[in-house]
Amino acid sequence: MSAERTTQRVGDVVVQTGDDHVATLTITRPPDNYFDHALIASLADVYEQLDADASCRAIVLQSEGRHFCAGARLGAAAPTGVAAAPGRHLYDEAIRLFAAGKPVVAAVQGAAIGGGLGLAMSADFRIGTLDSRMSANFARLGFHHGFGLTVTLPLVAGQQRANELLFTGRRIAGDEAHAIGMLDRLVAPADLDAAAHALAAEIAASAPLAVTSIRATMRRGLVEQIRVATAHERSEQERLMHTADFAEGIAATAARRPPEFEGR
């Protein structure tokens, strides 16, 4: 890692840049790093700022604390994580992440759950450890998945495995996530940050115009797919938030007990 680095803060995101053409973005809401509209907007602002910075060629996305991101905080405090902030919805900001131009490597320690999994899947690459935990737990909450997982999860895990993970909401460990492609590399916990930075630096060492061109080709149509998917995901989430099953899912999660759904 470069010895000379500069630091700035944008909301709850700390940005470090150096002379190796890699920017490291650290979410600072430990230990669980729950997100809301403001956090995703801050990330999108930084992504767009780095798009205009020719000295940045790749990004590392990481978090402080035990977990990469436990998703949006649901329940009494909810709907800041899901519903609209004045004038804009959370998913409007998420689309900005997908539309940004620089390659992103996510360092996934601990849990990437629900919307936190969606955030991890928005990156080009994910590096984790045996202690990483990933779950699209929405159905266990009586809820519809979001953050573009309709598109991103089948792309990396395949349609059948994506269906299984979405229907069951089960949590998978780092080794299984690696085996099915949700994690691109598996490393020791102590090596996670360095490994994420090493991959980003390897990308940054390639010709930047070529990487930008190749990435745009490989992601052709992705942003529009995400735009369509998140519009549908949002509609279904807003519908299901008014059901008894959603209330039961939230209550069961808070009480750490199995939910008893009634289909209403």
C-alpha cells in the first residue's frame, strides 16, 4: 500500500487516496454498518467525485467494525433505510453506484446481509474470509428483496442458486459463497484489507483507458437493468411492508425467534 495517502470524510464515509491510483472508501458505522439514504448517497457522491479524478483508477470499499454491512435498519426506525428521503429514494442513490465508472473491490468481513448483500454485490469484485456471512434474508422478514439483487445475484451465482437463496433467506459462510462465485477470493481475516487493496492495485496497474472501455463493454445494459429492477423491487417492498407477515418477520427478528407467518 502506498505510504503517502490523503484523507477526507464525506458523511460517514472516509476516503483515502494515494499515489498508487487506488482510493479506499471506509464506511464508519461500526459494528454493524447499517445503511440509510444518507449513507448510500454519500457513497454515490464519492464514486462520482472519483470518476472525475484521473489519478484514481480503482476503488476499495470496506467497513469498520465486525461486519461489512447488516443492511437497512428495519423496524421502528425503519423506513429511513427503505422509503424515500425528501425528493429521492434510496434506490435512486443505489443506481448512481452502478452507474459510476471506476472498478470497485469490496472487502467483506463478517456479515453482508439483506441490503448489505446488495451493496456488496454492487461491486465488481468481492473478497472475503471463512468468517464472512452472506444472506438475502428478505423472505424471512416477510419482505421483497431489493438493491438490484434481482439482477446481480443471478449474474454471479446463477439463476437457480439465486432463487434458492432468495426463497429460503438462508445464510451462507465464506467458503460456500466463494464456491458459488459470490466471493471472488477467500483469504485469512488478517489479510482481508491487504488482499482487497492488492487486487485494486493490480487493476489500477493496467491501462486506465482500456480498463474503462472493457468495463463499460462487460457492464453494457447493466444500469438500465438495475433501474428497472429496483423500480419493481421498491413497489413490492412498499406493498409487503403493510402485511401482517412483515410485522411478524420484524418482531421475530427482534426477539431472536423463528417467525410464524400466516400469509396475510
